[in-house]
Amino acid sequence: MTQNATLALVGAVGGAGTTRTAVECGAVLARAGRDVTVLDAAFATQGLADYVEGRIDADLTAVLADGVDLEAATYAIETETPGRLRAIPAHGPFDRLARAKTAGAAERFERQIAAAGLSADVVIVDTPPIAANQAVAAVNACNRIALVAPDTVRGADGVARLRGRLQDLDVSLDAVLAACVGEDDGEVLQEATGAIPESDVTSAGRCPAAATGDDRFAQGVVDAVESVLGLDLDIEFADPGRFERLLPGDP
């Protein structure tokens, strides 16, 4: 992994669980002692705001549309980890969202992703399916790109579609993550480089579950982060077993 890595986690389809994946990946990195900042490029859903306690005043759209300082839009996600996990959510009214989606705002977004990396070891951008300027900015600015998809036919179709869009943008894809994988899922994403099982924790208020968890969900998140960023987090679990359903052909 390079210093100050920047990772765009891109939803291959809507509802892929990209926001939750971004927060949980950030949590295991913080568990391993890294300082992590997660930015919310999914302006339509603004899901990262659900993981921030208390009132949100300044947000990412205010940074991009109104020139608000990035630090003013940065909030702690409380975790009992050696490293810090912070969020820069999108949480703005429609008119500001529209102004934050312009081509000029997208250029500013690329610079803000780089700026976030000055105070974090890893920057993760929660990125929607690539169909708007801020999503294009995210994949252009980040040095690692991973698609997040359900292990379904719909997910596989989304991965194929997003591969084409990334090629059009001359951006390389580094990994595909199967998210929320259940016991009965059909291993449709045979190209996946990581698989994150379903979690028993479903409420954003109880997340990130992988920050201290010792179950196979936490182990799956660790495996996914290690595969995407090419590192060893050196996180030990009471049960050393990994999530059994990983990749087709794995021992």
C-alpha cells in the first residue's frame, strides 16, 4: 500500500451496501492503527450522515459549493481503535446538492480528496455508480478503485457496466468486492477479489461493527481491505478461520 492511499469504493448498482462497506473498511484500518477519512460522494442518498452522531452543520456539499473549510465538515465516527475514523458526509439541501454536482465543483472535489490525505493515512470515497460529475472526480482522484456489488446477476451486470465506464474514463479497476454475501448466494461474482458476509448488525447507530468484532463479518472486512490495498493489517482473531465462502476455487 502506498502512503496516504486513496480508495474509491464504487457501487456497481444502487443499494449495493457501498456506504456500509466504506465505513467498515475504514474501521478495520483504524483498528490496525491507521487514521482514516471517509468522504461521501453519494449525494443522492447521503447515507454517510447516518454514521455521524449529533448535528451536522457544514458538510461536503458546502465545501464544494460554498468554499467551506474541509475541516469544518469533518466529524469523528466513534470507535475504540488505535487509529482515528472520521467522516465528511454529504448532508445538504437540494439547491446546494445541485451546485456541488457541477463540473467546477468536481474539480474542487478532486483537490479536496488530496487535501483529506494530508491528515489521514487512508482516504476512502463512498462513490455511487458512475453517472455524475462527483463520481467521475472520485475515480479520477483516487489511486485505488474497487467496485462493490451484491453476489447476484444484477450485481454481475452492474460490474460489467461499470467496467465499461471506467475504461471510457481511462481508469484502471483494482478489485471487485462482493458485499453482504449470504450463505445461499450463488457465487455469481466469480471475478471477486474479496467477499464480505452479511452482518448481524444492521443499524447504523451500532456501526462500525468491524471496529471491535471478532466474527466472520469482521474477518471478511479485514480480508477485503487487505486484498484491495495489498497489505497485511496484522489483526488477530480468537477464531483464526476465514469466511468460508470466498472465491470460486479457493482452498
